Amino acid sequence: MTLEPTSILLENLYWITLLAVIVSSASGVLKAGFKQFDLFGVMIIAISTGLGGGSLRDMLLDRDVFWVFDQIFFIASIGAALAVFLTARFIIINPKFFLIADAAGLASFAIAGTLVSLMLGIPPLIASFMGVITGVMGGVFRDILCNETPVVFTSPLYATVSWAGSLLFIGLMILDIDITWAAIMAGSAIFITRLLALSFKLSLPKFKFKS
């Protein structure tokens, strides 16, 4: 399954990626804020969170790193970081907002990563896993820099919903669903399922040794 990089596809990819960068960077700032980092530290965490997953994806796919050749994504990451940094000084931000921003970033980056891969002719299963890498690795970089165990290894249904949503996105396109609607439906499914998993503490079985 290969998607021709038409103007509509490229435009969809651009806006999905931009949204993902903004919300992921915001989640990075909120995590850094809990650690009382200074402005520079906050910016580094935001950039790592907003741009890290897509950067790793692009390196694995041997393509130009998306934000290096289009600085609007870098500017958007810094802008989101500054906006949240300043807003937090004047408005009380509920800590749960971090989880909402993180779920939104997970959903939008998973779709963007899958779409990029399909446009490069990557097989569907691998393309879906590239969506997972794009969705979760920014959060991994964020948590490591914050000296915490990455959320992906401990939190309810994180990478799992990302992969399921990426596969759903591919399935909808195979069924000839319009690309925009397929992205909205699959992205919404990831976002909602992640929040439900958090609310009801749904998770996969954990590894245990027999005692």
C-alpha cells in the first residue's frame, strides 16, 4: 500500500504534524514545570518532546528530518513552550492537563508517522509501527530528561492504543475512507481510548516471575 504524495496528502500531513508538535511541546513544558526547571530547561524539554519522535522516525526512514528543513515546526515548539510557561504564572493549571496534552500528542503524531511512512512506500505493518515510534518517543525523551521512568513503560495502554490507532487508520484507508476523515476517526480513537484507559486504569498484564 503506497500513497502518492498529492497536495491534499501533504497538506493533511503538515497540519497534523504541526498540531502534534504544539500539543506535545505543551505536555513537555508541564512535565518540566513539575520539576521546577528554569526557562532554558523547559525549552529543551519542550523541543525534545515535540520534535524527538518525528526526528527518530525520519532518521530510521532515511529522509530529511522534518523540522530541520522547515523551521515553522521548531518555532511552533518554542512558541508552545513559552505560551505554557507564561500562562502557568497567571493561571492555575490542573496537573491532569498534562495527561490530556500528552494523549493529544500521542494521537496526532501516531497518525502523522503512519502517513509519512505510507507515502514513502513502507509496508503497512512497519508503517503502523513507525506511527508508534513517532507517537511515543518524544515522551520517552521527555521523561528520561526529567529523570523519570518513561510513561510508555508504566502507564495504562499507551503504546498499545497508538499502534491500534495506526492500524485502524490504515484499515480505514484500505476501505477507501477519505484520508481526512480516516485521520480524524483514528486519531480520535487513540485520544479517547487513552483517556479511558487512564480513567479506568486499563493496562496490559505485567511481567511476573512465578513465586
